[in-house]
Amino acid sequence: MIYIGIGILGFIIIHLFDIVSIKRIPFGMKPIVWAGGFAILFFSLARMCLLSDSLQMPGWVAWMGWAMFAVSVVMITLALFVNLPFRKTYIEPGVGDKLVKSGLYALVRHPGIYWVALFFFSLVFISDSHIMLIAAPIFVVLNTSLVVFQDKYFFPRMFKGYDQYQKETPMLVPNRQSIKAFIKSLQ
């Protein structure tokens, strides 16, 4: 259970990234906080996957887990590193100078939530780990809660026009209008 706590600490540090961005804290703190939080989270995930009692799932479940893992990694990469300007988002002090409303961000305001959840559950199937089965839903709820907090308190302060974006684009569940905007942004 200690590794679940370590993973929660990683999530909290990852989300301190927003405060570092808003406060424009210099000295390369943005990438340090972001990478440090992810390193702590990935350490906890690795330990939970490797050091747990087996759930005794059939072998085909691991193959399904690997397929889910591959899809989740590709989509997380697309949402967090391709659709967003990498340097302005993760390296340079302050916040980006432009709100991204195209690509996956035309579909919903927080497309990464689905893929992060898929990633955690893929680890349950791959590792056959009892503790990952407990950790995955906890991490999904924590991630979703932190994203709701970002959407309500941080992003309106970080991005000009975010209030209008909230009115135009659903937070998590695509609608007809956002699907049309997504398709249009791909053309």
C-alpha cells in the first residue's frame, strides 16, 4: 500500500506544475517538477506491477493488456506532446501564449483522462498484480479530480479565452458540435 501513497505523491507533484507555470517560477523548475512527479509515479507503478500477489488471470488477458497499453501510450503522447506545443507547455517558464482548441482538444477539453485511465487498467492486465487492481481506480479518480480542479481554478487563470472554450467544448464527453469541430480541425 505504500506504493499507492507514493503514486499519489507523484500525482500531487505533477499537478504542482500548474502552480509553477502560473507563478512563472524560473530556474527550470517547470520541467523539474513535471519530470520529478512522473518519475515518482512511474516508480510506484513499476513497484506495484513487479512486487504483488498474482490475480491468477488467464494468459490472454495479458495480451489484451498489451494492446490497451499500446493504444493508451500512443494517445497520451498525441494528447500531451503532439497536440500541445511541447516547449511552451513543459519547458519555458510561465504558461503557453495560446489556448489549444484543435486536434483532440476540439473534441473535449481534457482528452488525456481517457487514455490515462486505459493506461492504468492496462497495467493491471499486463502485470496480473493485485495491488495494481486496487491502485488503478484510485489513480483514475485522483487524476479526474485533479483535472476538474485544473479546469475550474487553474486553466481560466492560465489561458486567455478559456471561459469561452469551456462554453464551446465539453469537458469530458464529446457532443455533436465538438465532434464536428474535431473533424474540421483535422482538415
